[in-house]
Amino acid sequence: MRHQQVVMGIPMSVDVPDRDDAAVREAVTMAFASLHAADRRFSRFDPTSEVSRYARGEVLVVSDELREVLALAERAADESGGAFSIRRPDGGLDTDGVVKGWAAQRAADTLLGAGVDRFCLNAGGDVALAGEPEPGRPWNVGVRHPDDPTRVLAVLEVRDGAVATSGTYERGAHIWDGRTGGAAAGLVAATVVANDLLRADIMATTVMALGPDGVAWAAEHGAAAVVAVRPDGRILNAGGAAVPQLV
């Protein structure tokens, strides 16, 4: 069964192979509810959201959720030597580099907690994967070519893991290097495979911020596989047994 909704302004879906029962439908409903709740709390486009009010200094006591996201961002900044940052070059607060993966992984954990042990949760192209789509076969995740949305750059085989991609091909140079405040220009796309979507999403953004050196950094910090593309089209990858098939 497949359910899809628009959350955070992007299409998100949950695919559950070979099951369409009341328990699954209830679990999916709860998963989407948690995603919408995260959107309401962390939307920087909504002036009434908690993160917007926090950025203006109007929140005296932060929620546990905001405290957790800020702590995750601080950890990522420390691990990357300051390359990852939720402080935009103009001084504004932007938690997007943490929130989507954090919220999607929480939704995935909701499904797992409800006994749904095989699913693909797709959050605008970043995916959390549980089990196998059918016995003996992994999930196959295609990574689009940054120059052509009709071409596949790589195919990733994943069981019980997550894949996240960050790049410039849709939103332009929206990622910055927190060490310099300048736009990250060393890569046009970075895809990371990790144990969970929170980690994969943060690492994909960090790889973009670090540039080519980020590929080795991600592998050293727990990524199962990394694929990155330089502006000249050269491909960098790492990850041992999980190195993807480039096509």
C-alpha cells in the first residue's frame, strides 16, 4: 500500500509492501501526524512557529523537540569543524539541515514501533528503508544525475538503512560553509547512506559544505556509502562493501 501527503512543502510517501490492514493504516496516519507536527514547530516560513519565535528571541522556554534539534546541530558543527552550521551567512537561523531528516526518522520510528517492519518512507527524495521489499531482495534506490533528472547516476542497494541527497541542482547554491560564511561550491551533489535518515541527512549537507574532503569525512564518521559529484562532473565515492553501482 502507498500513502502520500505534502509536508514541509514537498511530497512525502510511505510504501508498505503486501500489507493494507487497519494496523498499518493507523501507523501511517500517526507517522504523517508527527511529520506535520514537526512542520508546524520548525517552519521558518511561518512567523508563528516555535523556531521563528525562537529566532526573534520571543521563546523563553524551548520545547524538548527544539532543544534536541539545536543539540544535534551543535554536534554536527563540532564534528565537521564548523562546516555544518544552522546560522545562515546573514545571521538568520535555519534548522532545515537537521529538521527534515530528524522528522522523517521519527516518523519511521513510529512505523517500526507499531510493528510495521517493511517499508520505504520517502521524504522528498530522502528515504528511510526497513526490511526488504520482498524476501531476499534489497531496496534499490536510484540517485539522479545532477545534470539530468532523467538519468540515474547510481543505484544503491539498502536494507534497514537510509539514503539522503543534498545538491544544488534544484535550489541552487543554498548550502554554505559555516567556517567561511561563503556558499559551498566544491560539489554539486552528495548522497550518503547511513543507518538512519537523521544521520544521513546531516552528513549529506555536511559533505556539501566540506566539499571534496567531505567524502572521506563522511566515511570516517559512519557513512556506509558516499557518492559526490564535482562541478566538472567527476564522481567521488567511498564506503567499502556498500559502494554503489555507478551507471
